[in-house]
Amino acid sequence: MNRRTLLASLAVAALCRAAGQSPRLFAVAQRKGRWWLITPENRPFFSIGLNHIDPSPLRFTTNGGLWERKYSNSMEKWLKEAVSPDLKAWGFNSVGWTQEVVTRGLTNHRHSRAFTFEEYQWLGLPYCHQLPFADFHQWEAETRHPDFKSTEFAEWCDYVAREHCARLKDDPKLIGYFYIDCPTWIHTRPENTWKGPLHDPEKLRTDAGRKELHELATHWYRTTHDAIRRYDQHHLILGDRYEAKQPIAGEVIQAALPYVDVLSFQHFAPPEQVAANLNDWHRKTGKPVLLADHCIQIRDKDGGGRHDGAGYTQTLATLRGIPGCIGYHLCGAYLRNEARKRALRDAAENPDEAALEAITRANRDAAAWVGQQS
């Protein structure tokens, strides 16, 4: 989406709002037997996004003032002159999730903040935005579970929607909203065994326990959905990013279906396993599916990792063959830090040329495939 198209889309959205009409925004639709994201210009769109974009590695003291010297301490300059040109040159057409893990451990595992409205404008690409309704991510180590039925939870959700959705509601580049990164509905990880899952999986052995989980999840999805729709009536709701390698309760998915437009998954596995999982959930629910966080990496001796270009190519090609799949978001990051230790550029901005050559070629092939559908 170039600047002229963006400005025209923003103007159309404003006029639609003024006339009481629905603005032209991203949607999902089935065309010729396949699900697509549909752009505001009514074209099929397969989201090829990069996750985790954070400038803080540029500020390492070992970089000798690179951030100030090159970017004048300006997010606008960095996004416009470095990030956006890179992503476009590499064939990415969207941003999946900007927040990046910055520290990880059993007592402290945190991510950088999400981008602001202005930062998304400077980036100038279609994007997804995560809403901080709660913190029962599978990596979260510090926050107790909220009471979805409480007044204060509903008040918090309304605040989040006012703070985020009210500002983003007219943006034609916004694809949709994510919620939780790998929610711990019925599983835990070592970081959060102290608080347990939201629902005891042993209860799923009984009808009463399954009903209890469905009601709990319904409170979550209905409260968050209604908060969003008070301030943004039209953008897509992409929901939680379910961890495919952990148990996913059917009761949770059934509760989500009336309140989300897409089912989103994290799945770090070979392409054939990912495809089987996405196909299975699409067949069960009829919803379009999104691979919202995934990579295949090559481990380095220092404990870090590099992207496997061949694995990326095979994954993207496989997803193109899934009629219900609307996109693939690479678990980046843009810049390597000392927490993730995997990125397309290192902290001094040196590119992973071998991976990028394959990734760029695969992305351009996918773009040509989408263009043929138009």
C-alpha cells in the first residue's frame, strides 16, 4: 500500500464514518473455494508477516551509539528508513505482531511494548495489533488470572478498547486484533505452574466440567468482543493465538466461534504437521485459519539460532495448498537481541543473507500466486 493509496483509503474511511456507512477495511471471504483476507480495495490478500520488531538492540553499548548516530533517536526515522524498506524488499506484505521478548526466565519473562498508532503509520504496512486484555500467555510468570465475570474485568476491557481500538478504528492498514499469545486454558508451562491453568483439565472428564469451561471461555470472548465493538465495529477479530503443541479444548474453540473472525495458531513444527493441524481446525469449524507464529531454525553453537530458508520456503508453499489458510507470520525477529537470539539482522544490522535470499524468493513467489487470483 503506497502513500497515495493510504491517504485515499483514510479519506474514504472518514467519509464513510461521516455518512454513517461502514468503511472499507480488511475482511475475510471465500472466493473460488478458498478463504482469503480481502483488502480495502477488494483484492485477495495472503498475509506474509514478520513478527517482533523492536529497536532496542541498536542501543546496546557495544554498538557505539548507532541508534543516535544513524537514526537521531527517532522511531519515525528508523521505521521509515530501515524497517519498512527492508520488509518490502524481502517480500513481506504485513506485520504480524510487533512486540519482542526482551527477558525470559522462570520469574520474569516480558515483551517490549506494542506499536502506537503513529508508529504503524510510519511503518506503512498492513498490520495486526495485540490488545492487552489479560496476561495468561503460556510464557507469563508474574500475573494471577483475572476473574472474567467481575465488574473490574469488564471495566478494564472497556479501557483497553477505548485506548487502542478507538484510535485504530478507521485505519485501513489494520488487519485485525489479537488477544493472548498461547493462552493457558488447560495447560501450564514451568514459568506458571504456580498459578495453574484457567481450568483444571481433569474436570473435562465430566459433562459438568466441560460446561464450566465453555461458560468461562464464553465470558472471556463475549466481554472482549463487546468491548472492541463499542469502539470499533468493523475490524477483524483474530482472537487468541492457540499453542498447537499443547492441548486445545474444544469447549474453548466453540465458545470463541461466535466472537472471532479467524482462528489463529502458533505451531513450531514441520510443514506437514502444521498443515494437518490447520486443516483439522478449519474442517471442524469452517473458520479461516492463520499461522500466526512459526519458524524453522538452525541452532548455532552459541545457543542462538538462524532461520532455515529452505524450511521457510517449504512451509509457505505448503500453506498455499490449504484452502482455509489466510496467512503466515514468521516468528522473527527483525533485530537479534540476547533473549530470542534469532533475527533477520543482528544488533549491528548485519543481515542473515543466506536465510533472506530464500525467504525473499519464497515471498515473491507467493505474491505472484496471489496476483494470479486477482
